[in-house]
Amino acid sequence: DGVACTICTASTSMMSELLKGKTTDEAKKIMDNYFNMMEEKPYDEDMLEEAIAMCNVHKQANRIKCATIGWKAMKKMME
């Protein structure tokens, strides 16, 4: 359980469902694709499944942190 803005909560929830049951290598590829999407770099839409819903967050620069904070935490934990 946690308290955060809607974008943070939704993106972190999507991430947790998306990474469940994946190997570390698979999870890293998914996360790399997510960060590429946030940075407007090429990415694989199919790999992101429902997290693709965050594809327009980059248009509101002040919300990128919201959409990536949970993902960054997971990346650090995996390192």
C-alpha cells in the first residue's frame, strides 16, 4: 500500500503486474523499453502491454517523475 498521485500509483501498479513472473533479464528489457518511451526514444509497444497507457506522459514534463518513480525504485532494487 502507498499514497501517491494517480499517475505514480497507476504506473507502479502496471509495472508490478507486468514484471510478475519475469526473469531479471526480461524485466530489465521491459523497464528499458518503458524508460525509452518516457524519453521519446524507440521502444516496443507490445512489450509494455497496458503500461503503454503512459505513452503521452512525456508531453507533461512535470509528470515524468510521477510515471517513473516506481520504475526507478524497482531498477535500483534489481541492481
